[in-house]
Amino acid sequence: MKKNIKILTGGLVVLCALLLSYLGIINYLDYKEKERIKNAIVKIEYISPLEVEFNEEVSLSDIITSINGVLISDFKIDTSTLGEQEINYKYLNEEDIKVPIKVNIKVVDKTPPVIWLNDTYTVKVGFDKRLEDAIMCGDNYDDNPLCTVKGEYNLNRIGNYNLIYEAIDNSGNKTSKNFVLKVLSKLPTSQGNASIPFKSLYNEYKKDNTKIGIDVSKWQGDIDYQKVKDEGVEFVFIKMGGQNGIKGDYYLDPKFERNLEGFKSVGIPIGLYFYTYADSILEAEREALWIIDNLKGEKIDLPIAFDWENWSSYNSFHISFNNLTKMAGKFIDTLSKHGYSGMLYGSKNYLEQIFLKNNYTTWVAHYTEQTNYNGKYMCWQRTNMAKISGITGNTVDFDICYIDNE
């Protein structure tokens, strides 16, 4: 027994000695590596000044102008928040040493505010809104840019007034726009467009990689769904509901339930849209949750669109283009977490000039014979003047979805 204990004890001693020896070697190698890194030749030059633009796609390699070696890995820099940030990375220098590097960069906003204004702005005499509120003025990052109309004018007196609209954001970026304010006794009447037969649009835009559809709401009245299908409609986007103004109650479109059941009954795939007045990311999330709750598990074939179109009253929302884009993202992400797909709906100009760069599935509205929208899109709303058998009350929006773009 004593002999066995001695053997065991001796073995432990040997094991401990080997372990200590191993740890000593590891510590020595670690020390030597630290010494190599400490004495490594580092020759790195960066862009000057070391700044990147807010919301731009910038990689580590984009800020390095020269380096005596190669990056271990390249990666995107987070440009979603203004200010200083520390970047940590490693590179293999020309001595074959992995060198850890820390560098501070600054995310800045150099993009001036947007003033949505032509060379003239026309109002009827007695116009009762401030021009600063009526003319859209917004910024990519600042929720409340300073927007000012400079010059003398009288909204109660007919005439032409030469004015300047000026906008300054909290980064000091400035936009100025010269324009003529026209105060008229009566506003000119717009000429309505003629309706276009659905069949002629169908024949023009139906291809091997397209599906042809429409989008509907209460304004299309009671629809004959079989007639609509017989005309060639391959999908539909139904207005599910919306919001009664900023911070208003949500509502179901009066024809939503009828349209949902009617299009299902004839086998036409269905997507939805929600007309939103969201003024915060939290509000957009609430809208998505309301949609989910009211669908009660109903299967939807196509995405559910975030439809934000309040451009004439944009200034009253006090939101940046950044937060507007994030609102759409929150809406889409919330739907996704509950098994539904979401998408962003918008007209070409606003998608290109107001919403920030994003990867959202997109439905673009552009009333022209061939859109030149510069982003990726799943669906294109070609016109709101289609005339189709089965809808007698009004014209209807004509849509094209691209199979290859999904």
C-alpha cells in the first residue's frame, strides 16, 4: 500500500514538473512573441483627415492608403452614428508578424439638408400655413434642421415674391434655394390623365419573368374577383388599413376583409399594405404588431408593405431621413420575426433622395412607360389609371413584379 502511494506521489510530482515546464515554455514563447510585436516595423498611412461619411459603405481597406503588409481580414466600418470610434484590427507585416493595431476614426455628416422645392411655389391668396411648414425641409441625420424663408412676402396679397429658403443642420451643413412665391387668386386646375385599358398594359408588360397585378382599397368599391382574374391578374396588394394621422388610431380598410376573402376564393396570391403616419421607430413596430394581431395567423403570399407618403406634412413629423429609413426597417423586421415578409413602398424620387441606402425589399411607384429607378426592386407600380373589367367604381393601380428581382 505504501509502495503504491509512493509511486502515485512520484507520478504527480513528475506531472507537475512537466506542466510547469510546459507553462514556462508557453510563457517564454508568449514573451518572445510580444517582443517581436513590440519591435515590429509598422508602416501604415491613412486617409487625411481620418473621417468617414455618415451611412456610407466604408471598409477598413478604404481608409488605409499604404501598409507594409496585408490585412488579416477586411471588414465594414460602422458609420451609423456620428462621432469618434476606435477601430481594432490585425495585419501581417513584411516580417511575417501579426501586429494588432488601434486607430481612431471620426464619422461625420457632410451632407446638406434637402429642400423639396422647384423654382416656383404657388399658393392661393389667403394661404393659412407657414411656408417653412408647407415646403418640405429635411436632413439625413438631424431630426430638426433650422428651416427659414428669407425675404418679404404677403400671403394675403396677389403677386410674385423673390425669396430664399435656407436650411441648416446641426452639423453646420447648409442648403439655400432661390425661388419665386406666386400668390394667385385661384389655383390652376390639373388636367386628369386618361384611363388605360388593363389588357393593353398586360400585353405590353407580361414577360416570362414578370407577374402582372393590381393593388386595391375601398376606393375600388365592390370587386368582381372572378372577372378580375379572367382579365389576367396574377397577384394583388390589398390595403389592410392605416393610421388616422400622427399618433392616431389604427383602422382596417372598410373593404379589407371582403377583398381578402374574395381574392383568396379565386386563387389570386395576396400581399398587403399599411398606410402609415408613424413618427418614430417604436410607432412603426406597434403598427407591425397590430397587423400581426389582426391577421390572426392568416397566411399571406406576398410581402406586407410599409407605405409612408406624408411628404406634404413632412416637417411636422420631426424625423430625419435616417430615422424614417429605420422606421421602415423596424416594421419589416418585426413582421419577419412573426413569419411574415415585409417591404418598403415609395415613389421613385423619394426612394432615391429621401430614404437612405438599405437592403429592404422594395415596391417602387413610378408612373412612366419604363422606370429608371436606380435601386433594386421587386415590384413596380406603373400607373394608377388602369381600367379593368370587374372594377367599376374607379381606375386601379397596375403593378409588375419581377421574378428575377425577388
